Amino acid sequence: MQIFTVSEFITVLNDIMRRSISPHEVGILGEVAEYKVSQDKWIWFKLKDDQGVIDCFATVWQMRTPLENGMKINAYGFPKVHPKSGKFAINVERVELIGEGALRRAFELLKKKLETEGLFALERKRMLPQFPEHIALIASRESAAYTDFIRIVNNRWSGLTIHLYHVAVQGASAIKEIVSAFAECQMSDVRCQVLVLIRGGGSIEDLQAFNSEEVARAIFASKIPVVVGVGHERDETIADYVADRRASTPSNAAEMLVPDRREIGYAISVMSERLRDRMDYALESNKDRLADMTSALARFTGRKIEYVREAARRIAERFAQISVRTHDRVTGAIRILENLNPEKLLARGYSVVFKNGHVVRSVKTLARGDVVSIRLGQGTFDGDIREIKT
């Protein structure tokens, strides 16, 4: 018979459990009971079912999912006998909420916590740039949300660059990948003016990553203004509340970020007309004032009124010439802008090919299987690269 010290025996037990149960983490399904937080650091609770109960331990900074009694969860961690207490417990590293009821209750608990901390405060929301040149996009490149976003941005505007950070938008790795993408974007040499986080619709289970504390704090810490467009218009996530702007859908996020070139063209035309009208009015007003002043001067000096009127006429003609030249310059600038409009080229049968938001200028940037967007004079369509010819 082998004799162990207490600490030796506990070590042997923990080694046996680690080897025989799982060298990695173990998952346990159960209902949360007797949940409590000690000293704002340590979390203790029990997991139970109809026939058994087991103690669980976690730290506040390691487990961010809010829990309360009655929630059904999967707890992932390592079984261990704690040497100082001799107590057997599961050291929990992460949990997965089970059932819509638990997910919605966790949503409300986290929302209340972050709102109290000021993460939703309106005064911290930042303005979006009117004409961004570089956009950071966190999305899944295989998603319809990504395809719709790129298509709408290209249809509405051109000349900007979209930097894609490809991530999983649901599943076990989604939270970690999204948080890492935020960090990578902040450290990038390319200074983007706005950051966009998008995914399509889904159930509350599918949207768990966007209701996580980790993603919420990544949005809050971003140095770049953040737009979140998740799900459909009725969907609501914690990420929406923290973002500087919330878009109802991924497509709405694209519309929110870039203006429609047709609307900008109309605005320029209206502003040009107003400028011409104001110049004409100013010249006419100054001509009348100058005539009055010269008449008064003529009376004061005793000079012949005909001489003064001739001087006034010449000055008025000079103002008129300036007005005509200014009008011609504005009209010429508008004509140049219209000739440079790429839509005229497209209307003649030409097309532009985009890949990941960039104009394709050489087949060397393409590979078989790539998805591209082709813009015509009337509309846009997507296609797959099947063959490349040099």
C-alpha cells in the first residue's frame, strides 16, 4: 500500500482526471443554481440536473457571459480538486447559453451593465466622414451581406478602397476573430476613416457574437468611428447600442457610408445656378450704387454730369465683362466634369470590373474562383472567374 501526503494525493487525482477524462476542456450541460460573485473577482455556482449537482468556479475577467439562477448552459472547463479546500469543482473558462429564454435574459443583463458603465452614451457617438476614402470592413467574405455591401457601395460611389477583415460571424471562434479584427484594424498602417461590422440575419443563437461583452468593448475602444449593420431591421444586438451609428441592414450600412453620385451631381448643379444668380445680383446692385455715388460726386465737384455718366457706364461695362467671364468659367468647369463622368463611357458599352471593392486593372490580380462585380451603363452583376487569358 502506498502512503500519500494530502497534497500528493490531490495531485495524483488531478492527473488521473486530466488523462482519463480529457486532456483538453470538458463540456457539462446543466442548470445554473446558487450563483454568486465574491469580492468582484470570483464566481461560484452549481450546475444541476434531475439526478445530480456539481460545483463550478470561474473568474470575473475570464468569463464575460452574464448568468443567473435557472439558466440552462453548457459549461466548458477542467475538473479539479482544489488543494486548499479539498473541494472538487469545474474550473469554467467559458459558457454557452442554451435556449432562447436564457439568451434573451443574458442580453438584458449585459445591456443593463454596459449602459450603466456609459458604453451607450449619446455624447460619445462620433460623426461619420462624408466622403470616406478608406473603409475597414469586418465581415465573412462568403456571406450575402458582404456581397450586397460591396455591390451597393460600387453602385453609389467610386474611387474608395475597402479593406476586408475576413472573420467567422457565428460559432465558437466568432467572438475571438471579430475582436482580433478590431485590434488589427487599429494597428494597420492604412488609416481608415470608418470601420463597418456586418452580417446577415439569423436567430438569437446565430447572433450571439454580436451580443457578447468582448465585441461590445472592442467597438467601444475603437479609435475609428464604427457602423454596425447586423441582421434585418427588426434584429437588435448589443453591438448596435455601442456603435457610433446603427444600420438596419448591411445594405443600409453601405447607403449610410457613401453618397449617391447622382445626388451629388444634382447638388453641384443647383449650387452652380445659385452662385451665378448671386453674382448677377451683386453686380447689378453694385452698378446701381456706383451710379448713385458718381452722380453725388459730380454734384459735389461741379464737373459735367455727362463726363461722370460716361465713367459710370464704362465701369458698368467692366463689371459686365467680369460677370460673363466668370459665367463662362463655371460653365466650362461643369462641362469638363460632365465629360469626365465615367457613366457616359459605360453608357457607350464599356464596363468596369471590381474585386473586393477595387477596380481590376490586370488579370494578374485574379485567380480562378474569384468573385467579381461587373458594372455596366445600366446595372451591375456578379460573376465567378473560370478561365484567365493573358
